Amino acid sequence: MPRRWSLSIGCVLLLAALLPGLATGSEPREASPATPPTGALARVRASGVLRVAIDATYPPMEFLENGQPVGFDVDLARELARRLGVRAQFIVMDWDGILAGLTSGRYDIILSSMNITPARRQQVDFIEYARMSQVFVTTRGQLIRTEQELAGRGVAVQTNTTSQRWVEQLRQRGVAVREIHPFPGATECFAAVKSGQAEVVVIDEPVGRYFSRLDDTFVITGQALEPEPIGIAINKEDKELTAAIARAFEQLQREGFLKQLSERWFGGELGQAVLPQGFWAFSRQVVIPRVLQGLGVTLQLTLGSGGLGIALGLLVAMARISRRAGVRGVARTYITLFRGTPLLLQLLFIFFALPLIVGVRLGPMAAGLTALSLNAAAYIAEIFRAAIESIDKGQMEAARALGMSHELAMRRVILPQTFRRLIPPLVNELAALSKDTSLVMVIALPEMLYETKQLAGTYLRPEVYAWAAVGYLIIVVALSTLARRLEQRLEARGT
């Protein structure tokens, strides 16, 4: 290219660069790069990602399922991130180096069931989100309830955890633990006990619960330590991020999210480990309050479905003895349908199938009441019919001879005489109905047997079922007493 053309082009480019400045009467400004966000909270929101470190060898708190992180802590981290307006990105770390990764900025928080200790508080800030105890887990047939009973035993613990330090301190205090087996993950601890390499695992309560429910080889036999706080670890320099996560956690705690999460993963709130105490103390502190809650639901179901069943059963009984063939046919079909199919099937159909077939969606209580009432009405209808037909036919004929209509004679003459005969079979039906309410546990309605089943599974104390038996006995005895007094009143009135 000729030199003059090069000079001309260069002049044009220089003039184009200077024109903006000449037009405004100011010097040309140099473009400045975008200012990066400052602070961890601003960085998290700018990137749209909250980096969460976990040790994925700790079910049910955090573990890998089909290559993806799942567990209590994982669900909690996702919800916290959502409330910050970002998504959670999980970084799987080995436990031994997890704190170093936080202080070096590899991730934003650690949410991995980390116990809050004075030494750790010096390194990072914590937001407490639960309290966990340490428990003894053994194979069935072993019984280790106290720290003294660890003498002569091989104990499996997870490396660099509260459990390991506690067992080591026991040894220093004179408890002759035969051998301490530290493993990098919880799964290895339980495998060691199952294979006979160790006799007991000392581990966090939720992990003990998880493996005990997963494999009935294992049993939680006692509590090693009082519940201790666990927290979300955050770099001490990231105060704004700490405050934002604390606010989000307080909000989800108020809304009951944390309790729902605990019920889902553990069957109860953390910190309620198996207590090394007798049946009566355990029952008084843990079982009876829950059983009373379930008893309230059972009574609602029994009385509600009993009342509706009696009303509907009387209508069906009247239809069953109607002089109209069509009405009798409908009543007979209803009775055959509900007496000929299992109550459990009816309950499942109403709760799960109706929304798909006709778009009718009922909650657990409404579905339970509906199924129990419809089923009870079919049986009660036959009780009414049998009682009505047991009245001498001459009663109806005499009433009709006096000029009463069939309906009036039924209401004034026949039905009053059937009441005394109805009481014993009706009480039997209501007593059976009170026990049938236990079936609603399949739709997660927390009646009495559901509560005791949850307690038995959570604490591995099957003796708590005795309290469910007591509850049902109370209901049946109360119904029998009420029926007996009602019969006495009717006899006193000469009915």
C-alpha cells in the first residue's frame, strides 16, 4: 500500500477517535473495565451460585445417590440458596481438609454436619441449625448403653470427629477400650461392625438412625454424649453472607421447613436420640406426649366417622326396606360394594385415585373420614335393618289401622322401639371402627398407631406399642360404659 494512503487512513482513524472529545469540549476518556463485585454476598449473587462444601460419606446428612448429592444437609443448602436468589453448587471434599478449603476461598460455606467447637470457632463463623447427640450402634444381641460398657470392646469411629475425640478421652480417663478403629467415612464404620472388625460404632444420632432403619442388623442401644450444636461454617471475613444466611435460616425455621425436613429424613427432630433409661422414664418423657396427640386424631376419626356412619346407615337401611324396587336395588348395591371390598382399598382409592379419575382431591383427614364413614354406613345399615325387622309386624299394622302413614308409623312407632336393640351392635361397630382408624397411617395421617410406629422406628423401642394398645382400650371401655348407661336410662324410662 502506498505510504500516503497509510498516512491518510491513520489521520482518519485519529480524527474519529478525537471527535467525541471535541464535540463535548472535554478530553477523550479512557474506557474503564467493569468493577468486580466486592464481598462474598455480592459475589454469590453476581454469579448466581452458592458454593457449598460437603463430605458426601455421611448418610443421611449428605451422601451420593446415582452420583448426585442428597441428604438432609443437601436439601437445607438448596433451600437456603433459593432464598438468597441463587442455586447451590456442591463441592465434595474430604473431611480432613474441608476447613482449609473454606479459609482459602475454594467455596462459600460448609454445610456438612460440622460440630461447633471452641477451636473451630477461632477459625470460622457458625450458624447453628441443629443439635445432635452421639449414640452407640451395635448388632442385635449386643447391649452397650453406657461408656463403661465400652471397656474391652473394639470401637469404630469416623476420623477427626467428635466421636473419635470422645472415645480417645474415655481411654485417657481409664475406660479400657480395647481398640479404636478410625475410618474416613460412616459407611466403613458400619461395615466394620457388621464384619466383626469392631463391636460398636460411636457416631452422630441421625447417621445411627439411618443405618439402623436401612439394615435391621444394627440397633441403637444408648446415648454417648448430650446433644451438641452443629452449624453452617462461613469464613470470618464474609460477615454480610453470614447475616444473609442467618436471616434466611430464621425464616425457614419459622415456616416449619426445618421440622418437615427432620421428619422426612429422621422421623423426628434432631437431638432426640435413644435415651439410655428405663421403659417408664422413656415413656413419660418421649412416648406419652406423642401418643396423646395421636389419640386426639383417633378420637376425631372415630366420633366423626361414627356419627356420619350412623346417619348415612339409617338412610341406607330405610332405602333397603323401601317398597320401591329401584331404591332397594341402589341400597343393596351400596352395601355389597362397601362390605365386599377391604376398607384399606377404599381408603387408598379415595385418597389416591379420585384426584386422577374425577379431579376430587381430599386431604388426609377428609379422606380418612370419608372412607371410614362410607364403610361404617354399610355395616350400620344392616344393623338398623335387622333391628327394624325384628319388631313385630303387628306394630306396623296397628299403627296403619289408626290412620298413620307408613313413614309416620316408622318414625313414631317402629324406630323408637329399635333404639334399645341397636345399642349393643352399634357399640361393637364403633369399637371396631376405632381400631380401623389405624389404617389411615398409609396416607400419613398421624393417628395413634402411626405415632407409636414412628417412635418405635426412630428409637428402636418396640415396647412403645403397648401405649397404643392402652389408647385403644381406653376408647373401647369408654364406648362400652356409655352404652351401658344409655341402656339403663332407656330401661328406667320404660322405652
